[in-house]
Amino acid sequence: MVIPKPGKPDYSVPKAYRMLSLLPTLSKTIEHVTLARMTVFAPNCLSPLQFACRKGYSPLDGVHLILEEVLKASDNKL
């Protein structure tokens, strides 16, 4: 999409316009719809260690899991 810049005297010059891309918005919408359908029809297909892009999970949950495993391993060595 092309938007003219305000206050430019000559609109025949390409620098007198701003370019606007809607592609990221459309692709994010499609991504969210696809994810919603996947989680409804195939919730067991995702690994239990998949924390990003899942409802009820966050990347911080993954960090906490790793930290717990490291602390368990260090306690077992002592």
C-alpha cells in the first residue's frame, strides 16, 4: 500500500510516498488461526517440552524446568 507524504510539492517523485506492508499482519492472523485449530484437533501432537505458543505455558516455564533439573543434578552429586 502506498501513502502520500503530506506537504510534498511533487508527487511524481517516488520519495514523496510511504510504503506500508500489511503482510506481517495477515501472516500473524493466519498463524494464530492455524495454531488454534491445531491445539483443538491434535493437542497430544506437541511435545510436553514445547512451552512457546501454547496456552497456559510460557518460555519462562521452560526456564524454570531447566533450572529445576540443574538443581536436582547438582544435589545428587553432593
